[in-house]
Amino acid sequence: MKNIIKLVALLPLFTACDDLFDPAIENVRDLSSMSDDPVYSHGVMSNAYVLLQDCYRSAPLSDVATDDAVSNDNSNAWRSMATGSWTAQNDPGERSQWKVCYNAIQYLNLFLENMDDVEWARDEVVQQLFKDRLQGEAYGLRAVHMWFLLRAHGGWSADGQLLGVPIKTASETPESDFTQPRDTYQDCVDQILEDCQKAIELLPLDYKDHTIGEIPQKYLDIMSNIAEDDAKVSTYDRVNGTGATGRISARIVEAVRAQVTLFAASPAFSEGTTVKWEDAANYAATVLDRIGGVSGMDADGYTWFANTTEITNLANGAVPAEVIWRSNMETNLTLETDNFPPTLYGNGRINPTQNLVDAFPMANGYPITDAANSGYDSNNPYADRDPRLAAYIVFDGSVQGTPDTQITTGSYGTNTDALNRESGKSTRTGYYLRKLLRKDCNPNPQYNTSQKHYTARIRYTEIFLAYAEAANEAWGPQGKGSHSYSAYDVIKAIRSRAGVGADNGDAYLESIKNDKDKMRELIRNERRLELCFENIRFYDLRRWKADLTETARGVNITKEQDGSLKYTTIDVENRDYQPYMNYGPIPYSEVLNFGFVQNQGW
């Protein structure tokens, strides 16, 4: 993929060389070149892959607009947004996606309209294999970009309609009508699901070395003139084998479909769609059944970002057991430079909140608010907690970096790691980020030790939690529908994997396993913990119609005369959201220029 993109970028240079021999009329290639050059044609679609980096963000940007984190960067756009500056003119998270996603959709529509004229291979069988796969990729990518548009901009109009965004299934020219009105949210969901279905029918489940039994019958039929099974497999894998690993596959599209239907069934959208919780559960189960349901859950999945040996050994495009889709691997230390504590040469940008810390239960599974059963000690608040707390957050007295360096975040500390010690570097909450970071990176300018990183675009844990949420709403905590596992089974497995409730059979979970409301609360909390800092909570809170205005809190840790530590909760940052902000705005420029109906309140 990288080579194709580079080649497309260099094409103007190649054509310019013609001038040395015969002056070219114009050094710009138009769409007519697609039929003569499959690499150029491929590059048209590849732009939609490149633009995914603006959809799947590698850093936890949107989390600082929630109750999970704040930023110590005064210029952070999400921080400004959360504190009262979110308008249709100033929409840091979504305005760019409107442009990016529609740009991608334009490339994809151009590709779909012209791909039939391209000679992808001289062999008729291989030509058909390439046409099907590339068309499937284009439909799948169009569904993804349409999904990001809908997630960002779907909302209720003043006249009570649940609207989506304009559906564009044909390429546009300067003569096109750009005032096409917004389609309904339901129409957008239907279009996404239609594109998903087309993609699933055309794409392989995975790009790998296949066996003869894994080749769809329709391709065996057109390979009837090939006698040997090995030759048939070789022909099929020429197009759908490991050489295409990393591209969108049928498995990925199935996961996207589960994400879309979960949102559509959620409280913020359910009154305007026909998608039911049962639909969302069934689509999630399609993904999960392929790995054996709960039994296929990756034992190390909750620390996917820190499984260094696994990351080092990943082949190009390959994914570990926890990950359905990931970005390209990059070797850098950007996340560490941004987020390590300042004594480790970081800028401490993302500061987890006390709100999030309090959401982690005790190791015995009970919420810390359960005074009778949890064993929580407010004078020793990090003892005997859910192991994920230490895996995701640097708190006072814990270690970070290589070699292990103790970090003092309390205001009694003597260096810049201490609370509010230095503006723009020190923590504002008493916590630093650990999740997503590799401790074996070293931003010290003397070393600048970088390591491999990737963005997990879709994790199995997210789909497990989507199933648990939808199944609980559709059938109750222990209902299974037509499947072999329930919401209760999923949550038990997720908590057990992290070591929660290991010594008491997760007595808290057992106590609520027949209570739909309490199970809903627990599922949402588990989703908060497992997916924190992955740019998900901002959208979860909005689709749940949950409170966006909870003040972000921290902790001031001081040392008493006897040497003991005192923990005092502090307010760090007020959240300034209005109820209509459950739904993001249409960019003001689009409303002004093309007359789109704006979401209510904006």
C-alpha cells in the first residue's frame, strides 16, 4: 500500500520526463488514465486509506472533552471545546472529518465508476478476482467513511426529524448540485448497511494463505479449467493472500456493521431508526462467533499496547488476537514525548481524572462506593484495586519508564512531576497516562529511543462490549437470543481476564446478574475502563444521552507531619455543554453555503 501511494505521488514526475523528448500538453493525469494504468487506478482508491488516519486517531484527543481526562496544554482544541467554545464554527473534532470523509467518498465513487474499464490482469480469472476484491474494498471503505460522518453529524432537527448527512453514491463535478439536502439518519444507516453487505459478499474474510476448502464456490467455478487444487489456491491467493494483509476485509466490515447498529439502537437515536437492540447484538455476535465467542477472548487483550514481544513480531499488516483492524506500524516515540511525566522528558499532556480512577473497582470486583463489601481505604486509595488501574494510569508512587522510575504526583513532590508544578508540563489532576505508551521508549534527547506503535482501529473487546450492551437490553443479563453466551458471560470473562473478582468468584457480578438496570450500569462502566483513551467515550456519553457536564476532578496529595499522606479531591475543570450537544453540528460553512438544515440548538 505504501509503495502504491508513493508511486502515485511520483507519477507527475514521470510524466514530466516526456518533455525531454516530446513536450507534453499537460503534466496532470486525468481519470482517462485509469483504464491504461492499474497502479494509477489503485492509487485513486488508496487515497481513502490514507484519509483513515484522520478518522482513527492514534492519540486520545477526544477523551479530554469527557470526564475521563484533561489536558495541560492551554491551546488544546478539545479542552477549549469542553469548557464552552464548541460551536458550529469551532468544531475541532468533527469539522475536519466532514471534509476528510467526503473527500474519501469522492475518490471511492470515482474508482467505482471507472474500475470496470481497467485491465487489472491479463488472465481472465485473476482479472475477476481483482475486480471483486477492489470493488469490495471500495464499498467497505465508503461504509467506514460514511459511518464517521454519521457518528459526528447525525442529529435531530428543530422540526423533530432525525437527520444524517447527504448520501453520495456518485462522484461530483463542478456542475453537481451541492445543495442536496441531508438524508435521514435511517437512510444513512441503510446505505451503510447496504455497502457493508456488498463488501462482505466480495471480500475474503481475511487475507491469508487459503486452503482449497476456503475458496468460495463462485471462484472455483470460474477456475474449472485449472486442474490442480494447488494451482487454484495459488491463483486465488495471488489476489486475496497475505500480500493484501492490512486492507479492509469482510471481517473488518462485519465489525463496522456492529458499531453502526449499536449506535442506531442507542437512546439518542433509537426513536428515529428501525434498528433494534436485538439487531445490534446479532451483528456483534456474527463477529464474535468467528472466534468461538467468549472462549476466543484474548487473555492479554486488555494490555495489547504493552505486549511488546507480540508487537515486535507482528508481520506486515498482521494483527494480534485482540485486534480486528490496525493502522500501519510506525517506529516513533511521539506518544511518549507527549505524555510521559516531565522528569522522563515528556510533556504530560493527557491527565486522567479522579472520576476515571474512581470508576475502577477493587480487585474483589466491588465498586469503591460499596463501603460494606469493597474494602476501599481512602487513606490508601490505590491498594488492592482492579489491576487495570495500574496498567492504564500512572498514580502517585507508581513507576514509569526504563529503568523503572518512581513518579511522585502529589503536591509534596520536589520535581516537575508534582501537581501543577509547571504549567504545560505537570499534571493537573495528580495522574499521568500509561495506556497506549511503551515504557521502553526513552524521550531523553541523549537516547531518543523509539519503538514500534500502531493504532488499534477496532478491537475484539469493543465488539464483546457492544454485544453485552445490546444483549442485556434485548434479552436481559443472562438472555442469549439465538447465541451461546449472554451479556453476563461476556462481562464475567472480561473482568476475569483482568484479574477482577479472582478470589471471590466475582461476588459483585453474581449479585447483580439478574438485574438489567444494574447490569447496564456495569456494562457501561466496563466499556469506560476497557476502552479509555481510545477516542470512544466522547461518543458513548452522547449516544447514551448521559451527563456531559460532570466536573473533571483530580487529587491533591499532601504529606502530614507524621509522614502520612493526605488525599484531597479537587475540582480541576468545569464542563460546559448544553443538552443539544449530544448531537454534533453540521459545519457552519456548509449550512451557510449550501443551506443544510442544522441540528437543533446549533
